[in-house]
Amino acid sequence: MLLPQDAANACASKGARAAKAVGFDFRSPISVAGLLSVGSVLSTEAAAAAPRTIACVRQKFSLAGEDFTLTGENKDAYPRRLIGSFANSPLITLSPFRDMGAVLSGARPRPAYALVVYDETGAAAYRVYNAIPADDVLISEAQAIVSGQLKRIAFMPRDSGELQLGS
């Protein structure tokens, strides 16, 4: 919900209602190449680069008893960020990356966006989209992550930095 005091600082760009979650087939080398590409947004460097500042307000909501702000514009390096009210809160981002599966299949490179959670244990990707989804979709996905209904598709532990595929 966007509060009246946030209306003057509202974000301008919109997500796409037609954005689709991309599925991965672990038996397909091209699909696995696409999934391995997600590793580029799970690195320690990617986590450090994701800003925790609120430039504009898309929506404010509660998640697991904590207040979060959804922020970001389509042109930003991280077009969507869900920022918690505590300094040690997990940071949830929509992180663009280059899908190498599409490149290897001979298709034209297409936009790809990973829904990533950065926390003290590392970084986990939960979903990949073909476009920037609508705000309500991202909030619903964040709730599904917290409740355990959405399983991670890739994880990079902070201590080892080794990409793990699947839950």
C-alpha cells in the first residue's frame, strides 16, 4: 500500500503484467546453462553492489512481522528492491542478468531477471522472469519465499562462493 505521505516520492515506471516466470529443466544442457548464468547475480560482489537506499516508493508492506519498502525504477541496475526496516534485514532484489542458455541455443539474447535474496548466509535465487513483473507479483513471491512455498533454484553460500543448483 502506498501511503499518502509517500505519494510525492512514488516511483514512475511500471512492471509488466505479462511477465512470465521462466522454468528450468535440469536435464537440458541449454536450460542448465541459463540457470548457471544466474550465478553472476549471486556473487558477493553483486550483493555488495545492490543498493539499500530508497530512491522512490512503490509500495510499503509487512513481511514476517517486519516493514518492507518496494523501491526501484525500470532503468535502475537493480530495477526492484525490497528493503526491510532493520539494518540486518535480508535484501530482496530483482537482478538483471545475461541468460547464456538463450545465447547457446542460438536465440537472440532476451532480458532475464532473477528474484534474489541476499542475507548473512549468502544469496539465493528463487525465480527468473522474462520481464520486470508487476509490483503485486513481487510482493506475493516475497511472501511465498518467507513462508517456504517457493523453493530456491540456485544458492551461493557466502563462505564458499560455490554455486549450488536446486533447493
